Amino acid sequence: MRRFAAFALAAILLCTQAAGQNSSQKKAKLEREIAILDQQLKENASKVKSANTALKLTRKKISARKGLLAESDAQISTLDKRINEKSGKIDSLEARYALLSGNYDKLVRTAYKNRDSRIWYMYLLSSDGLTQGLRRYGYLKSMAASLNAQALEIKDTRARLEEEKAGLVKLREEASVLRNTRVVELKQLEKDENSSRQLVASLGKDKARYQKELAAKKRQVQALNAELNKMVKKSGGKPKTEVDAKLDKEFAANRGKLPWPADGPVVDSFGKHYHPVYKNVELPFNNGVNIALGKDSAVKAVFDGTVSNVVVIPGYNQCILVQHGGYFTFYCKLASVNVKAGDKVKTGQVLGRVDTIAGETQLHFELWEGKTPRNPELWLK
């Protein structure tokens, strides 16, 4: 029963540790994302001063900040639970220590009263016979053993008690640091939300300028889609050889498991969206995702394939199309490329480095199944 309880306790501790590690990893990821978004906001402010871009980045940062607060709350809750459990354990150990000490004191007093060795000898010699003498000898031996055992158990309990108390102090310190950090995070969130409100007000005053920017953006998206459609059509869109068919099947089997082409927050997701302020204004349909990155970040292939084409498109700079059987991945807004048409590439291979265009350091990434664009976030892990 004791072995089962020990096993159960160990399992609970392992689960708690794993949850703590996951939470710390999530927080680290969110902190990286916020740092990237902060950098992009600085670049946007110093270069093009686009209120629309700033609002988009600020709202994404608010979302990440809320995620960070949620993780902090979860960690604080876990620590509070562990503190309560440890406090209960300390109470039990202190009660056990008091009981053992009391019993030990009684044994010591009894031994002290009968400390004269002659009394022990008389006690043994006065036995009615050998059997009673052996029983009395056993009793005396047992009493001595009990004293030693009690002393050892008291020592062990005391050591465990001190260890638990030290652990409790450490947990309380961790909880205090987390709570102080959370206060700072909350203030940052309030600051970001205030900035968002100001940007919304700013955009509301300059609709004509925004409509002009939107028209230019639509032309860029149309040019991108036309070029991509042309490249996919030229490639055939279907596996041509047995090797292509095998690659096609392997790519399909990895849906939801593909690595991200770069590490950063998605600031524009797949599909149809509306302007954050002018709710009836539809934005150009996004056939992929835009991923905010640090300056000069490496962009990697998400799967084995062949470089179908490398092109330059206005507003998107250099773009790479990689074919994976009947599937295609498209990497845009690159400052430099390391591959050329016809090159074989492997999963994780660096294809190029991201560019900073109009204050935005973002990778535009698309994934197509034949001639149909798919939501990349459903394919990436």
C-alpha cells in the first residue's frame, strides 16, 4: 500500500513538473512574439507610420499579452496549490514530531529511573525460571531498541520537516516573483489597449487615405495571385512521376505535422477579413498567412520538394515556389534567396532570409493543394 502511495505521489509530481515546463515554454514563446511585434511597431513608426499596420500589430500584441497573463495566472494557481499541500504536510510532520518526542521522553524517563544496573540484574535474577528470565531479558532489549528507533525516527522526521519548510519558503518566493511580474504585465496590457483605442480613433479620421492604401494593396494581391496561378498551372498541379506521387502522398500524410517556415506570430490569417475600424470594408482575400519575424530571419522549407520557380513580385519582393508532388508551398517577401529553379530541397533547409518592406518584417506563406489554396495553419504544427 505504501509503495502504491509513493508511486502515485511520484506520478503526481511528474505531471505537475511537466505542466510547469509546458507553461514556461508557452510563456517564453509569447514573450518572443511580443518582442517581435514591438520591434515591428518601432519600425512602422519610424518608416511609414501606417496606423492600419500599427493597429493590426498592437491587437496581436494585446492577444499575446493576454495569453501571457493567462499563463502567469495558471502558474500562480499551481504554486498556491503546492504551497497549501506543503503547508498541510508540514502540519502533519510537526504533529508527528511532537508525538514521537513525547513518547521518547517517557521512555527516557523510565530508563533514567531504573538506570542502576543492579536493578536490572536483580530484575533478571528474581525470575521464577529460565523462561521468565528470557522474557524479561527480551523486554529490556526491546526497550533499548525502542529508544534507539525512536531517536532515529525523531531525527529523520526533524530533517524532513526542515526540508519541507525550506521548500515552502522557496515556493512562496517564486509565487511572489510571479505576482510582481503579473502586475507589470497587466500595466503593459493596459498601455497596449490604450494605444489600440488611439489608433482606432486616428484611422476613423482618415478614411480617404486608407481607401487609397487598400486599392494599392488589392492590386499587389491580384498580381501575386495571378503570378502564382500561372506558376502552378505551368507546373501541372498533379504528380507526374512515381517519385512525385510518393512525395504527394507523404506530404498529405503530414497534414498538421509540418514545421513552420519561420518562428513568429501570425499577424494575418487565411481567408476573408474586414477592416478593424470600417467594418463593412472587405480586405483582399488572404490565400496564406503573414508571419511577423525578427530582422533577417531565416525562412525554411516545410517539406522535401523541388524549387519550381523564383520570382520578384511588386510589394512582395522575392518569392519561392516549392513543389511537393501535387502540393505547393509559396514563400514571399524575401530579401535574399539561397536556391534556384530546379533545386531539390529538404525539410528545414534554409531557402532565404526575410525582407523588411514598408516597415513590416513579415513572411507571406501559402500552401496549395493542386490549384486550390489551403489554410496553412491546419497543416503546420
